[in-house]
Amino acid sequence: GILDRMLTMDRKEEALAKKLNLQFCRIVPGDTDDSKEILDILGEHAVEVFDELLPEGAFVVAVAGGSTMLAMAQHMTTELSEQRHFTFVPARGGLGDLMAIQANSVSDSMAQATGGSNTALFVPDDLSEEALNLLKNEPSILQTMNLMKQANCLLYSIGSAKVMMERRKMPAELKAILVEKQAVGEAFGCYFDDKGRIVHRLSRFGLQIEDVAAIPYAIAIAGGSSKANAIQAYSHIAPEHTWLVTDEGAANSILKGI
Ligand code: G3H
């Protein structure tokens, strides 16, 4: 069971899990900020943890975007599907210009790698209320949103607020507001400060931060000393059953007190 697997944490991992009030932490050597190779290793370990956490069965896996998620997708294989069946669904629409790191692309890559199926969500991540209301009954969007609601597994990263503001080309006025409100991190379209208080929420299709609590298998993958702040801040919002895969860069900063 999950408790047996928790015993595989070493001392530092246990200390981190305790400090962040999370059920399980895995710490990969190195600092993702230093090289792509460490990010790749983080992705590899995330797949191992995913394999350890998930029992046999059928899973609807909601998948976020970003370079960390892409690194994870690159390590998935059909071995994961030996006793399982996967249906992947992107947890959000598109943002920025890099196609490989869109939730849509990551979700499709994971489906291809594991022999599972994929459902797409063709919509920009950030929409006006009007556009959101107009589109919400479009059959293809409705179908994906319904599948997303059935997700029993979730794979996502935690973004640094600054990086995510740039990636989504946020208007300067809004960036200034978020800086003033001291946003340090972003997840599921919510920007939060170091106490985990949500200071800005985008109107968008996709999984909401409140949905995470009801998803039994949830893994957050985020590393790099530059994300230490964001990870610690997010831990105030994260449900306790969250499993975190991180690296020494982030873990050491969090443990010594940022
Ligand atoms: O959706 C983006 C993630 O939260 C962070 O992206 O893995 O490229 O840092 P990243």
C-alpha cells in the first residue's frame, strides 16, 4: 500500500515532506536550474514515482503543460500500461508559442508513449468571460471538460510566477499588479503569494486548483532552486495526499529556509 511505499523516503525526503505537509517527497540529486540533464533526470524519477504510486486499473490522467511535464513524457513507456489502461486529458488550453510544452502536446506524447488514448482541448488558456461562455457548450470542448472531471490521476508542475507571466505574454499592467501583490508561483491558472494566497485567477477552461483535492493520485513535479519559493508557497494550497518530485536545488533552499 501507499504507506509501505512511503517508507522508501530517505531522511531529507522525510524532512521535506514534513515541512511542506505532503504525504511523500522524492528528491533527485542536482539542480534543474543548472542543466537540461538534471531536468531529464527529474522527469525520469517522476515516471518511477508515478509507477510506484498507481495501482492496477483504468486511469483518466489529467496532464498540465511545461518543460518539466515534457521531460516526464519523454520517459514514459508501454511498460506502465502492463496492468493499467490510460486515458490522458490536458488539464488546460494553450499558452505561449512553444508547441512541445503545451498541455495538449504533453498529453498526446504520454498517450503515444504508453499506448493509451488522448483527448485534446483546442482553446487558448486565457479567455475573456464572454469567450468562455460562448465556447463552453461547443461539443468538442464539452467532451474534454467532462473527461477532465473524471480524472483520478493528475500530473502537473508548479511554475514560477515570473516565468509564467512572460510565457503567457501577460500585459504589462497586469504584470505590475501581480508583482505588487507579490505573486511567487502559478498553478492551474492561479497566481499565489508566498503564503499560498491566490492573488489572481485567469478565466479559462481546464482544471481548477480546487479540483485537485478530489483527485486520489496527484503528483507535482517541480525542481530548481529558482522554484523553491513557488513550491513552498504552493504547499499551503496543496492537498496533503500530494506526492512531490523535486530536486536538491529546490529541496535544500526550502529546508534551510528561503
Ligand atoms: O505550466 C507550467 C508549469 O507550471 C511550469 O512550467 O515546467 O516549464 O517550469 P515549467
